[in-house]
Amino acid sequence: MILTGTIWAVIKLLAGFILLFFGGDWLVDGGVALARRFRISPLVIGMTIVAFGTSAPELLVSLISAIKGSAGIAIGNVVGSNIANIGLILGLTALICPIETDNSKVIRHGSIMIAASLLLMVFALKSGITRIEGLTLIAGLILFTTISVRKGRTQPQEADIDSQEGKSMTVLAAIGLIVLSCAMLAFGADILVDGATTIASAIGVSDKVIGLTIVALGTSLPELAASVAAAFKKQMDISIGNIIGSNIFNILCVLGVSTSIKPISLEFRDYANDLIWMMGFSVFIIIFTTMRKKKGRLGRTAGILFLLAYAVYAWSLF
């Protein structure tokens, strides 16, 4: 009976991964097509539409986990995803196709990512994130999104990105794709959490480790698909903007919405090491990208180093 339950949990886990992957990918396609219709720059598309689309799985998983009382998965999913986004996703992307971007943009938006990470660490010091702190994170999200969109629309030379791919989808089709993908993400997130918590109980692994590894990797699949696809299409701003934007959204939106609905209790010492790793990766993305004076670049060497660092972090969890 226990074995049957475990097998069913594994099936749920795999089905959740598949739904999250395709749901996130289609949400990005619909979001990008919609954003292009309104002539928003590539960087802002990556920082907002694509970042929000690929962060939707984290939002749904953390929200459902918090409501069900699995605080370890809720917070572990966000921290683990942020680490995986840089160490694993950006590392793989740079290894496959070196990323070139603007130094000033990486420094500006990377600093916001670091500030959001510091804010999370400060809130976590008090043994949890309260509803008021969650609302504070949401306020930061609204401010960040508003400023990004307003600055993006003042750069018409960057906004002229209406490729055939963007033109081929009508506004109605884009909205329909977004609605369908959101439904897939909602269902996928629910069965993913159920499967993960069942497996955690069966093999004696804590919610924290499951959230930091299996669930975090599963919800980071859309970031991988979007970043690699953007890199191959030479949309480097979308590729790196997606990662930085997703990490910002994970903290400000995912934890903000989750904790404003149901506050999360946690012991800081249980997550201190993971939060330090998250901060370290956030700093390294700026250092490695801005080593050149004019044009920022993440080459294959940086990609390998990120992947090795992520492997060390994953090993330390066990």
C-alpha cells in the first residue's frame, strides 16, 4: 500500500514537472507576443513579462505550500529557485551560448536583486515573514515593475523588436495562451506539491531539502527554457533579464503574495547557509558579467564555474 502511494506520488511529481514546464513556456510565448504588441523593450520584456511568466510556478507552488502548512517547501522553493536560476540555469545558458549584455543594466537591476535578497534575510532573522512584511514585498514589486515599464517604453530604438515570431500571434491568441498556461500552472503546482510532500515523508527527507532541490529545480524549468531559447535567438537582454527579473519576482512577488495570505514561520539558522549562497550567487553574477569595461559578457568559463558552484551547494544539502 505504501509502495503504491509512493509510485503514485512519483507520477504526480513527473506530471507536475511537465505541466509546469509547458505551462511556463507557453505563458512566456503569450506574454512576449503581447508585450511586443505594446512595443516594450527586450530588457523590460525579460525583467517583467518573461520573468513573471517563468516565476508563476514558484508563486503557485509556494502559495499552495504555505496554505497547506508546508513552510519548508514554500521558503525553500524560493531560495532554492533563486540559487538554481543563477548557478544552474544561467550557468547552462552561458555554457551553451555565451551571453553579452550592457554592464550598466546588469549593475542597476542586479543591485535591485541584491537589495531584495538582503530584505528577505532581514525579515527571516525574526523567525518568519509576517503579513505586513509580505505586503511590504508586494509594494516593492509594484514599484520595481512600474519603474521598469516606464523606463522601457522611453527607449523606442530597443522596442522595435517586432520579429515575425512576435507578429504571428494576435492579441486575442496571446491572451488565450496565457489563460491556458495559467490553468496548467495551477494544476501542475498543486500535484507537484502533493507528490513532493508524499515522497519527503516516505523517504524521511525534510520539507526544506525537498523545497530547495526537487521542487526548486522543477519550478526553474521555465527559466531554463526561456533563457536558452532567448540566447539562441540572440536576445541576450531577455536571457539575462529573465534570470535577474525572476529572482526579484521570486522574493517580492512569490513570498510577498504567499505571506500576505498566510504568514510563514521559520528558524533563521535553518536557512542561513542557503540565504548566504543565494546572496553569493547574486553578487557573482554582477562580478562575472561586468569584468569587461564596456560590454558585459558571461562566457563558457563563467558558466562552468557557476555549474561547479551549484554542484557544491547541492552536495552540501545532503
